[in-house]
Amino acid sequence: MLVELEITKNDDAYPWLLQWIDTASRGLFDALARRITPRMHHLQLNTSTYKRADGAQVTDFYLQPGHGKHIMRYENAWMLVNRERQGNHLDTNGEPFETVTLTTLQAHKHVFEQLFAEAHEMAQQNQEGKTLVLVPDAFDWKPFGQPKRKRPLESVVLEEGVKERLVQDLQEFIQKREWYFDRGIPYRRGYLLYGPPGTGKSSVIEAIAGHLNFNIAMLNLSQRGMTDDRLQFMLTKVPPRTLVLLEDADAAWVNRKQANEDGYSGAAVTFSGLLNAMDGVASAEERILFLTTNHVERLDEALIRPGRVDVTVRIGEATDWQIQHLLERFYGEADPDGAGRQRFLEKARKLGLVGALSPAELQGLFLYNKEDLEGAIASLDEVALMHAHLARKLNGSDE
């Protein structure tokens, strides 16, 4: 007697199973490889592209069981693996409905539980110590590239106490779930981070997500096909332990006025649609939303009123305190007595660069002068000249 087990594409276990078979067949896990004998007659290529920390684009290729029937052996049990695509039936994302069916003898049905336990464990190991970035895919969320290594919270240097206050507020919110429910208060929290480019708004969100073991769901209101209804639906589908990130919140309606070459002039999301998605009757519960903007003055007051945005934080240019801590990170070992770092700080003050440079600019300067503090000090003159030139240019355009 035979027993069948069907897994649909919408089930969380579907990608685990395909990845498990792929990894085992490539022999990356020797313990698994010794117990599995794949007989794949047809393979499917799955390509994933992502950027490394240095900006280089990397492409990974994965071989998965293709559509059709395959024979494999696991724990001395022979199985028929049948991956089917039903072209006439579409799932909730408008994609062809897919299933994988495992067939084995009734006497061996116990191996199913062990197989999926191993597949789940492997999926968890692949994400351990990493942050998953999700993007909209039709009416669901899908991973964007490979899971990213968690960014250490201490790697983001903000003004003293800012980062800690954000983490403390989030942790308190997460722990007070029942408190909100008992009082009939919507269990939602909104944060607005604003300030000039390169000051660390997105970086601190990524680091906080890693610190709290959360993933990040990125929303782009200007994405093709994004409408009021879809936006509201996507916010109700955000997976557990996931921060929602809406970057450049001011840009969606500005871009709409600037049509692209192909005539596309932005998304169909309306301002009222965004407000309703954030806190309307049908808005999602149990949600943490981060908004970022370089131009807070462009945001309508209705968007950032209490209830939609609960915490507003300015992330600005590098202060004296931040520069000291960045110097410690990059040159602490090369300058143990701190004399060189003090000279850098004094020169930066003299040139008027304290409070004028973004942390990203400072990091770029330090990376260019790795382990060369004297070179970084000498480069400050050129940096000051560049800033003065930009200031004159801006003043000239204002006249």
C-alpha cells in the first residue's frame, strides 16, 4: 500500500523541501548526502542576485527538482517526487498553482516527519545570524536576494543615546502586547527617522532588526502595480517579527509628477490610501512601521500625527561625540594613546567640519585611509574645501 503527501507552493515547507533536496544533491552536507540518492531526471535553475557589502553584485545559481517525476532514496525508503504545475489554476499571487507530492510505501510513512524536520532545521541554519529582506510579490512577500548577515548594533554610531532609546522603546512595545489588547488600543507602533542623506537612518533600522531578531519588509509606494487596495492588503500580510520599512516617504507623490521615459508616472497609491493603510478600520494589527525621509518639511502633518507616527527622531550630521567614537572604531589599535585621534578632532573643529559631515562621509574618509590616521588628518583640508565649494554653489543657486 502506498501513501502520498502533498505540499502546495503556498505552504512554508515548500521552499524548505526544494532547498533540502538541492543542497543534499550537491553534497554540501555530507551526513545528508550519504543517506540520500537522488535520481533527478529534470532540474530547474533558480537564480538569485544580490549585492555584497562592498557594492559588488553577486549571482547565485541553485538547481532544484524540475517539474515532473523523480526517484529518490532517503533512510532506506524509496520515494517518488512529483512536482506539478497546474497552468489552468492560479494562486493568490496570480501565479500557476504548484505542488510537490511525495509517494512512498505505507510502512515508510514515518520518514516524512523526519525529512521535513531536517528541511526545517536546514532552513533555520541558513538564516541563523542573518536578516531576511522581503519585498512585495503580487499579493504576498518574497525574499529579496539571500539573507544578510546581521549588522551589529554597535557598528552604527549615532548621537549619544539615540540608538539606545529606539531599541528600548521597541523592546517595551514588543513586551506590552497584552497590555495594548486589554485596553483596546491598536497594537501598532510607528517611527519616523529624518535627516540628511548618509546619516545612518536605514543603517540603524537594519541593525535594530538584527538585534531584535526581526526581518525587514521594504515598501515602495512608487512600485508598478501598487494601489491603495494592494498596499492595505500587503500590510495585513506582513509576516510575524518583521519591521515594515517605507524609505523616502516624501518621494512617492513627488515622483508622480515626473513621468519616466516610458510614460510611467508613479504608483496609484493615494495619500488618503496610505493614511487608511496605516491606521484605518481595515489596517493591520501587530505592526511596526518605520518611515524615513531626507525632507521632513515635505511630509503632510496628517501623515506623521500621533497614532500614525509615535516616535520621531532626527538623525543628523556627525557630532563631536560621534566623531570620537568613529575614530575609536577605525584607529583605536593604531593609535593606542589617542594623541592622533585628538589631533584629528581638533583639526575638524578648526575647519568647521564638526556637525557638517555625515557619518557616511567620515566612514568613506576612514576607509580610504585604512590604518593611516595621518592620511585621514591630512585629507581634512580637501574635505573642507569641497564642503566650502558646495556651500558657495548652493548659495549661488539661491540668489
